[in-house]
Amino acid sequence: MNHIKRGVLALCLLASGGAFAADAVSLTIDTAKPGAVINKDIYGQFAEHLGTGIYEGIWVGPKSKIPNTKGWRNDVVGALKAMHVPLVRWPGGCFADEYHWKDGIGAREKRAVKVNTNWGGVEESNAVGTHEFFDLVEILGADAYVNGNLGTGNAQEMSEWIEYMTSDSKSTLANLRRKNGRDKPFKVAYFAVGNEAWGCGGNMSPDYYADLYRNTETFLRAPKQYRPKMLASGGNDNDTTWTETLSRRLKDKTAGISFHYYTIPTDKWEGKGAATGFKENEWFSTLSNTLRMDDHIARNVAVLDKNDPEKKIGFMVDEWGTWYDVEKGTNAGFLFQQNTLRDAVVAALNFNIFHAHADRVRMTNIAQMVNVLQSMIITDKDKMVLTPTYHAYEMYVPFQGATSLPLTLQNNPKYTLDGKSIPEISASAARGADGKLYLALVNTNPGQAADVALNIPGQTIKAVKGRVLTAEAMDAHNSFTTPQAIKPAPFSAAAGADGKLTVKVPAKAVIVVAVE
Ligand code: AHR
């Protein structure tokens, strides 16, 4: 049984009978068969020119009274650094499909003012452009993922952008970069040719896009040490036709095919469900819909395994997260929503799924970093709060670059509501870069704790130590008046006199512990 199947099993096994007490879930970690390395970029972020996702949210400009470094606000950037953001995708999203990079270079006061046609029809000052974005990622110590424009843009425009960013020659474009304040080339880790080509990126067919990609990629030349990993924009939801076509037609021309899947509680774009004040049926449907990510990845990976058995092509989930109705009284085009304990559980379930597929899923980007959809941080003028999703990310930091370990769950109870069920416990284990063994546990049931008995063949477990994120209310969240309403608390458990260790996972909780 390969590692992926084992990981999927860990989420799905509802088998009866464990080696432990009748009502305990039995969790066995196989440390002898390490799986794939969990690429740190699985914990990537997405910052689009959308609402206050960039302007106000992170960028305030160098002249702002809000303390900032090169225009990026210190409080937000400090919090993002503390959660070890490894990668930021920019400038979109649908915004990227109409973005012309030359609008965003040179003196800021002279830059073209455009209309952000996708997001609220507001004026786009282009104050944040290529140089400002690289200031941000360099301050964060993160890598850059730049998304090119294949909607209203073309091969020439993208080829010139790549030359501007990466050339160390004395070409006119490289010298223009120097004139604009940057001597050395920028380091672009990933460059995507287009976004959502099936929709806002141009309503294309997979074959038409594949032709355009092949044409464009031919001209994306960069010095070897600065050459980004080139990405193709793939499909979404249940559709595997993009992965099928692109993995066949773009072999050796792409490092990855992207994929988008959003969790919508009601499954309807009209009336998606509220971010707070929801009932248990929407807690359940949100988590149940999130678990579909596992099927989506498995189906696309099966296609990749057929067309790319050498595993050269990664499966990059470069947009995911919860998408609710916008908060009342806010601009519908700004996609602003609150963020609760439910979102933290959604994030953790997705992390566990990504880890289980780490040999193919090499990068993901939650949508989005600040103030938009499932964000890490919410701001209002000079104030800022950290969301439960932020805490899920910082709790999972030890998994960045860790080596995944197969695990099996037995006797995993079902969490059942209105005749539908999902597994109660989701888990993931990995050997961290520091040599320690880390375990993440999620209890999807909002009404009942679960006992999880740990077993590592050949090893005596003495204790587990780490943190837990939970709260009384399903929609517990932080606000500007109660910014610390929900945050992680210390968590530990020790082996009993019989040498066995059972972790009591509270209802609706996320736990990350080091196993000693
Ligand atoms: O994240 C918001 C939007 O969702 C992105 O701009 C687009 O790519 C997707 O449809």
C-alpha cells in the first residue's frame, strides 16, 4: 500500500476493533517507512489586489502614520513573519488576468490609475508593483510566486516581465530595473502563465490554453540561477480535464499544474452561508465539503500518475479556503468575511490532506492572506487581529519541510448529523527538520471529545507536548474588542502506568504536539 493510500485511509477508515480500549480511536504511526517531504510551500499564502487585501491591509505606504517598513505595515508583517510564511502568490487571481506589470514600476505618483474591474470597480493606484512586492517577500523572508497575465496580456509582456525581474545583463529592461532601485535580479521562485483560464482568465478550453502555454513558455527565458519554476493554470472542483490535457501536452514544460477548490457551506454561490452565527448543519456541511479536497486531489493525481509517472509535475492547489457570504455592510466586491474556529478546523483538515499527498502536492496558497476570504489577519485602520486560521498555520509550522510518516486510524467514530457522516478524527504525523516526531489531530465533532490511543511500533511513548486550539462556541472568533477570544493553549498528556498513552482530543479542536 503506498503512502497516499495510507494517508487517505487515515482520514476515511471507519473500521471497528482497535488494540486499545473499546471506545478509543487507535492511531498507529509507522516511523520505519517515511514518506514524502512536506514542501514548506504547502503553507503558502495568496495576496491579491482585492478589497483591503493589500491596500490598507498590509500596504499603507511609506508616509503613513501607521509604523511601516518601505510602506508595509510593521504589525501585520511582524505577525506574518512569526507564522513563517514561506511563499506569497501575487498579484492575483482574476486581478492578474488583467494586470500589466509596466503600470506598477517607476515613480509611484506617476503610475497609471486603473479600474479594478473584477473586485468592486474601485480605482487601482498601482502603488504596489513589482518592486514593492519583492520588498514584502524579502522582509518576510518568503519566496515569491508571480502570476502572469494570459487574459489581456501575451507572451511578449510576460517575457519582458521575466527579463525585467531576472536578467543580470545590461539590457534596457534590466537597466530600467536598476534605475528603479534594484541592482541585483529578483528571485522569482514560481511564475504562472495565467490564472483560471477556464473562467476569469479568458474562458478558454484546455487545448487552447495548452497551445498558448507552449507558445508563451518558449519565450520565458531567464538566467539559469534565476529561472522560476513555470506553472500552468489548471482546473477546479470536480473537473479533471485540465489536468488530463495539460499533463499530456505540457510534459517537460511545466513544474506544476494548478488547481482551485473553495469550501462553500451550502454548495451554492447564491447564499453561500454566513461566516458566524451558523447552526450545526453548516458546521457539518463546511467540514464535509472540505474533506472533498482529498477526492479532488486523488482523482487528479491518478491522472498525473498515468501521464507523468516520473512525477515531474507537481499538483499545486494555489487557491483554497472557505468562501462565505460577505459581511453585512461591506463592499460585496471585497470578499471580506469573519473567521472562526470552524475555519481553523477547515485549515487543519486541508493540511492533513495535503501532507498525505505530499509527493504530488508541492505548493498550495490559501485565499487569502489579509482581510479577504479565509484570512490570517483582519485589520481596521491601525488595528489588527489574528484569526483562528492564523493560529492553525502557526501551530503547524513544524510540518514545514518535515518528512511525512504513514499512519492508520482504527475504530475512528463517525460524526453524524441528519443521517450524514464524516470521520471524527483526522490525523497527520511527520518527522520534523529538528528530528522530533510531530502529530496533528483534529476532532470534527462539535459536541464530543474523542480518546485517541497512540501506538508507534518499536517505541515507547512517554508524553506528548504542544498546543490545542478550541473554544466553547463553533463560531468563536477574535474581534477588535476581544482580540484574544480564541488562541492556542498548552496541551500535554503522559503515558499511564500501563505504558500506554491516550490523548483526549476535545470536541471541535485542533491539536499539534511533539511526541516524546
Ligand atoms: O480568491 C478570489 C478569486 O477566486 C480569485 O481572484 C480567482 O482566481 C478565484 O476565482
